[in-house]
Amino acid sequence: MESLCGPRQPGPGAGNWGVSSGGVCFILKPKEMTDPVQELIDHFRANDARAWVTRTGGRSTSSAVADPLRRDLLTTRLKLSLPGPPDNAWQATDLIGKIEIDSDADLRLLHSPAGPDVNIGLSMGFEQMLARAMELNLEGRLAEMDLGEACERGDLRAFANVIFDQIGVERQWELCHGLEPKFGAEWDEHFCLITALIEGDDLRFELPLEGSATRVEVRIPKGLTLRLGLTARGWASLKRMLGGTSARHMAGAMALIAAAGGEISAGTTIPRPLAEAAFTAGESVLFSTFTGLAPSPGELSMLAGNLAANLARDAGLPGVNPGGETPYAAAYVHAIYFGRQIDAAGGTVGMVRRGFRRAEADAARYGQYVIRAVLQKLFNGSRTVAVRSDGVPLSDKETTRIGERLAKAMLKSARAG
């Protein structure tokens, strides 16, 4: 509450005056903040022909009450983010979500007799009431959802559809019709990257006014966006279910579509090399850290420092498989860059298979593009191998040279050990 003090005396019709040591003090009352529900109630009381009002003319005879169906109708612009502070998101074990509303909404009082049942007072807390009515139960577990194919293809729309169906928004909101959202991805501070735009549907909620038989009907015809994401535990669960490669594929697809700003449809299947590249660049760095799918700086340092020695031991060097370092290293590098097993000559089949399997395991643990970066730093003078738009090298010239240098480093490490 604010006060303005001065020597003047109060006059007729003045506000709340008080006396202070310095003279007379004028007290400014804080402005009462209203919300849509309170405005509706004020509107109803001011235009209700059944209620006595204190102005000249006794009862109101305004045209607003001529049509009883529209007597207590108010259209207001809603621009809300639910659930609101302090959490600003609903969070369960695997899933996190929030709702953004940017729409004209119709409000109507139900079961509202005139008189003391409808009170004019301070704000009714419309945002809190609507948040309770639209609260989402996100306790669905990823382990019970069929997400494998969507992750393997990098198909965000299919991925989001499965989660949306399992949440059962129509059931939770007691809707009498199904919802067909348009899916996309946008960056978000809580990493709720999946967006489900719901428009063209008449969403209807009844909000109870505490201590009253009155209810407020809210209709939101369009402009509602449901944001969904996986918690850190959710990403860990997805990784346990499908492996790091598939989990990173979907995370990278989300990141790529979000970074494109709507230029890439959620229904576009994102190739794994593109998804892996997007997952480790730009704004995705923070996202990759949040998901727990990216190695820490310490893990990367250890990987780079011990790569040749670890691969040498896996290849059985030096004594068990003499000469095996060459086909092993060639298979390892080829798998990391081309995503498939290299052709093998008769006596090298076993080593080629072993190198390919190790490459798959390392890519699943650290990420395909992380391994590429390490190989390029150690064995290509930190030069990036030129690739096509789908992430596949333009030729195998550089990758062959990287394989040869890796083989020599493996043999040197084995002899030193």
C-alpha cells in the first residue's frame, strides 16, 4: 500500500485520509486485480435483471439480459502457460509436460442464482482453477510403450503419437471426442521439445467456484499446445529399452526438427547420421547433457587416450592374433563412418566381425559422431572427413588412411604393454 503525505486537508469525497506527524496523509488503496472469472461475475451481477442494484432505476433493464443464454457469457483472450509457478510443468517418472494456451475462450456461469451465491470479491484464481481442470497424469511408463520402430526410423510423429495415445488426454479431460494434434518440435527450457498443437476442437471444462454452487464453463475452441518431453530418467529408461544408438537417434531427430524452426515436418524420418550430428551441435549440447546420452568430458578424454590400447586388447594383440590389427581396425573405422560391415577376405573374417561388433558397442555407448571426432583428432590431423548430406563419407580414401594409422597405433600399444 502506498501513501502520499502533505499539508493539505481532506475535502468532500476524498479517499482514505489519515494524520501523520508531517500533516495529513492520503492512503492510496492497492488496485484490485481481476481475472476472467471475476470479470464474468461482475458482468453477470451488473446485468442481471433478477438482482437489485443500487443505482437509479432499481433493476437493470439492459439489452444484455434480453437473451438468457447470453446473459452471463464473456469472451476473453487467454494467454496462459499451465500449470504455472512454482513448478511450471507437470512431471512424472518418465514424462514431463505443460500446456500453452493462446486463444479466445468463452466463459459462462452455470447454476448461478442471483443473490449471495455469486459474490463480488477479489480474483477467483482462474489460472489455478483451469490448471487443476487440465492437469495431466503423466505416470505412463515408457517400458510399456511400443517406441522401438519410431526410434529406429527417427520418426518423431510416430514417437509422439504413441506417447500421446498412452497418456489418454481425451479420457483425462473427459472429452466426448478424440483429439488429432499436429506434432512438431521446438526448443523449451524444460526440454519439452515435442509440441502437440490442438486446434479446431471445442474443448470444454467446468470449473467449480469454492464455497458456491456456481460453476464456470470454459470453452477453448483452438490455440492450445501441449508440450511433452522425457525426463532424465525417461531418457535413461529409453536407453535401457532400445540401446544408446536408438535413443540418440530419436533425441537427435527432435533436436534437428526443433533447430529447423518448422522447416522440417515431424513426419519426416531423420537418418541416423543426421540425427547423431544434430545431437552434438548448437543448442543440442545442453539437451544432450540433460538426456545423459552424451559422454562427459572426462569420458571423452579417457576414450581418446585409451582408444588404441583398448582396441588392441579387444583384438587379442600381440600374441593371440598376430597381424589381426589391420582387418580389425579397417572394420572398426568402416562401421563408424559407413554404418555397415566391410567385406572380408577368407582368413580375416573373424577379426572383421570383432572390429565391427566393437564399433557398434562404442557407437551405442558414446555416439557415432563422437567416435568419428576422436578418430579424426588422433589419426587424421583433426581434419573432418568430408561427408554427403546423409552423413556418409564422399569416398573411402580418408577413412582407409585412418584405419591404417589406427592399426599401427594398436600394434604399438600392444607391444608397449
